[in-house]
Amino acid sequence: MTTLWQSLLIAMRALRVNKMRALLTMLGIIIGIAAVIAMVAIGAGASKMISDQISSMGSNLLLVLPGSTTSGGLRSGSGGAPTLTYDDARAIKAECPSVAEVAPTVRGSAQVVYGNQNWSTIVLGTTPDMLTVRDWPVFAGRNLSPSDVDGALKNCIIGQTVADNLFGDADPIGKIIRIKKIPFTVVGLLDRKGQSPQGTDQDDVVFVPLRTAQRKLFGSQFPNTVGAMMVQAKDAAVLDQAQEEVTALLDQRHRIGPARERDFTVRNLSEIMAVAEQSSRVMSILLGSVASISLLVGGIGIMNIMLVSVTERTREIGIRMAIGAKQRDILLQFLTEAVLLTTVGGIIGMGLGVVGAMVVSKLMDWPTLISSTAIIIAFLFSAGVGVFFGFYPARKAASLNPIDALRYE
Amino acid sequence: MDDVVKVTDVTKVYTMGDQRVEALKGISFSVRRGEFVAIMGASGSGKSTCMNMLGCLDVPTGGEYLLEEVNVGKLSGNELAEIRNRKLGFVFQGFNLLARTTARENVELPLVYARIPAAERREKALAALAQVGLAGREDHYSNQLSGGQQQRVAIARALVNDPSIIMADEPTGNLDSRTSIEIMSIFQQLNRRGITILMVTHEPDIAAYTGRHLIFRDGLIISDTPNANPHTAEVPRGETP
Ligand SMILES: Nc1ncnc2c1ncn2[C@@H]1O[C@H](COP(=O)(O)OP(=O)(O)O)[C@@H](O)[C@H]1O
Ligand SMILES: [Mg+2]
């Protein structure tokens, strides 16, 4: 213990003598550790953002789309031909035991007008279950009601972006807006949801009752059809089962068989999440390897300067040996010096990395997540770099012959 | 009987590539406890080679060297380091103090490697510095001291761990004659207290302060004579710079 303390004192003295050189030597480690910390923080922030966005879609979701996945040739692609109906949606909810809620949608874009303000947005015809499925609370007012849907009433609820653009700071509840020139009463204002994983603004939306959309806004030659349906399973464990149940039920209802190709697609949103997580993991590995390379370069810098230091201090080593220093005393002395260099560098790097991550997060509005594990690992890693790259120079010092060292000019 | 050093037929050969230098060609002598011996001879005659071997910095190629009855040729590097630390003290021509280090810290160094606690180190170092007349200079850095003072710090460092022998290789070689006499005075005081001293010098007036002269030539001892009336190096106290 006393020897370790002595080595530390000697190392600190040696570094103080050559402050500038110590700093330059540490620079590689400082940059490496700062890069690791900042990149891990940015990477973790990004993957948290992605997973937040995905969970903002709602949990345990299946997406049922019209059209075939295997479509090729002249057949229309997924989401093309209107093959799903409101009756399909009600059947799924009634007959699939693993399904909790179903929200069928009819989607279109439209100009919405309030007073002299107008705004072009997405109008989604749906049922009250939509907000449950999307786990999306109402901020003010109320959700659409079943009677709004059944009676095809001209009520709507609006997203925050739409509210900002039409009403500014004024309260939108109870106001009349015009969608495609048809007057609708705003009965609810949605909570702010933010960006979707695809980067679209989820708050730029108006929800209207499904029947109203079918009959009055986006009337087509197939009045009962719906576009996509969002299906929520009862919990994550039965998600796959729900997918099978929905597929089987729709196969039966649409008389799908050998002679008739499937005209719908059931997709699992957790697959999309897995893809996103996979890509953010690849990103982290990439960032991590860039940072490791800079640590490696920093470590080689340490080794280089330690070798120079051993040569410069050959005479000092000789003196210490002549008065009784053993090989391991000299080894410990130089190893301590290398580890001190890298850990001090590591600590400075951590500080810079944290500051860097915060600056990135402020300037680029990019979330960062600084984890204490990353900091501890970075610290241990920088000490490890010191041991690894300091060992060879230290052993070289320790294996010097006392007389040759003493005679060295 | 009480031989601290017993050297028998010792040879030392340096090989550099295909070149062989026989620095010691078979020397035998013994030193009794309490002797003050001058090793003399022309440059290149093997004095330093002999001192390095006696000081356990190097091992002989052939022959046998007993230091306080221990056969040094059979010891490992760590055991030699241990002996240098506990039994020997070195004084070099070029002082060999650590730069940017105070006198006291230089003197404490052998005690650091002897694993002696800090408080005791400090006490012993201050006592050793007082013995060489450097009380009050403990916190001077080595480069703030004159040559004679630096050599006295080196002597304090050599004697701080209570060695059996002090080995000095041309300790006055870099000093003027007045300072040389001061150093010899310190050596004589230490010798009177019973410390064995082996000192290389090529100056006869310096050798005159010792009790025995060993003369080397071409790697052999050509004469070994006692000095019945060594000069006494007296420097008036208080006049030391
Ligand atoms: N490390 C060494 N390698 C090769 N030759 C050496 C070495 N040290 C000393 N010698 C040679 O050994 C001889 C004795 O040297 P040395 O003991 O230093 O003499 P002195 O101290 O009496 O001047 C010289 O010829 C010298 O060149
Ligand atoms: Mg010599």
C-alpha cells in the first residue's frame, strides 16, 4: 500500500514536471473517452426516442390493411383496393378472443377552416376505440361517442397542431370548423403526441366519426368500406395469437381459399419496432467502434510517450536501482504513471463527453441519455488502456541493468 | 576473521559483439570491518568494474565474492537489490541525486524502498543530513546546492540506512581540493564510527587520508599496502560553505 502510494506520488511529480507533454499525451485518451461518452449518450438518446415514438403508436398493435402482400403484376398493392368493411371490424372485435379493441379508419386529406384561418391536414374517420388503441388521452373536451358514429354526426376532435394553426391560444371546444366546407363541431382536443417513428407529426390530424367520413366526406362507390384497421391485442403475450385469429376470421369472411388470393394483410407493429431497434443497435456498434479506434490510437500515444520517458529517465532508474529499488518497484512506478495519465485523461474526457452530449442535445434538439454504466465502463476502460499500453514501457524500465542505466548519458 | 569483503580469483569479461574486454583478470583480496581502503590505478585499469561488483551492481564472470559471508554470485536480481538497499551505500563521482527533488527526499529514497514508514524516514533523513553538516538545507532542491553540498547529500543518502560498507567511486573527482578535504573529513568521521569504506581515487593526496592502498593495473592488483599514518582531514567547523 505504501509503495503504491509512493508510486502515485512519484508519478504525479513526473507528470507535473512535463505538464504540457502530459496533456498532449492524454489528448488521445481525452478525445477517445469523450467520443465514447458522447456517442453512447447520443445513441442511447436516439434509441430511447425511437422506442418512445414506437410506443406512442400504442402497444400490442396489429395493423390490418386492404390488399395482398404478395401482390405483383397488375394486382393493386397493399392498401389499394377497398376490401375491408366496418362489418369486418365489428366481427373481429366480437369473435376474436385475443383482441381487445378494433379501430377501423377512413383516411383522407382536407382543408379545414375556422374564421379566416385555414389549414390542410389529415382527416381520419374512426370509432371511439381509436383513442384507447393509440393510448391517446383527450386534453380537453371529450372523445367521439358511439352515437356520434352511429348517427353520422358532424362532431370532431382535433390534434394540437391543428388547434395551434386554427385557434392559436383560444379554446377550440364548442367552435364550428369547416371540413370540405361542411361544418363540424369541435368536441375534443387531443393531448400532444409528437412525432411518429416515420417522422410525421401525429398531432396534425382531425378525427371524425367513421360513418360521417364514409357518407359525407370521402363518399365512394363502396360506402361501407374502411381503409386500415388498428387492432389491439389483450396483451403482448397473445399478440401472435391475435394475429392468427384475425387472419383466420378474415379468411373465412372473405372466402379466401386455393382459388381466391388473400385480399388483406395483417402486420405486427412490434416487428417494425424490432427493425428500428436493430438499426439503432447497429448505429451504436458503429459509433462504439469509431470511439474504440480513437482509444486505441490514444493508447499507442501513451505507450510512445512512456517509452520516451523511460529513455529520458534511464539515469534516474539506475540511481533508484543502485539504492535498492527492485524490478517490481520500477515496474509499478512506470505503470502507475501510465495509468495516472490515462485515468486523468479519462476523467477529463468524461467531462467533455457529457458536456458535448448536452450541447448536441441543446443545439440539435436531439435527445441524449447519459448513463452511469457508460461512465463507469469508460473509467475502467481508460485505466485498462493505461495498464495495457503502459506495461511494455514499464517492463522495459524494470529490466534495465543497474550499471548500464547509471552510466547512461 | 571479520572479513566484510572477501574476493577470490575474481574475473570480469565484457563482451561487445565479437570483442572481449577482460576488465578484471583474477583479483583476490579481503577487507576487514572498519577499514578505510583507497583503490587506485590508471584510467581503464578496472577500478570501477571492481567497485560495481563489490557494490552488487554487477556480478563477476568468474571467481567468488563473499559479502559478509554471503556468496553474491549466486543471488537473484531482487536479492542483490535488497543487499544494495540494506548493506551498502553508494557515493558516485557525479553525485547522482534526483533532479527537482529536495535534499531530504533524496536521502529518504533508500528508506522508501526499504518500506520504512514516512515519519521514521523523515527522522532518519534529517539525522543523516545533520551528520554531513547540512542541517537547515533539508528542503533545498538538489540543483540549488553546490557540488560539495550535493556530494554531502549523496553521502547522507548512502549512510541513512546504516550500511556495513560505503562504496565511493571517485567521490572527489568533480570537486575542488578544499571541498575534497571536507568530503574526506566526513568519510573519516564515519569510518571512526566503524563504517567500512572503499573509495576509488586516482589522486595520491586523497588516498593519503585512507588506511590502505590497493593499486590496480590492467585488471590486476599490483600492490596492497597499509598506510600507517593517514592524514587527518580537519576542516575548521563553521567554515563549511
Ligand atoms: N560496460 C562495459 N562494456 C565494455 N567494456 C567495459 C565496460 N565497462 C568497462 N569496460 C572496460 O573495462 C576496462 C576497465 O574499465 P573501468 O573499470 O571503468 O576502469 P577505471 O574505472 O579504472 O577507469 C576498460 O578497458 C573499459 O573500457
Ligand atoms: Mg572509473
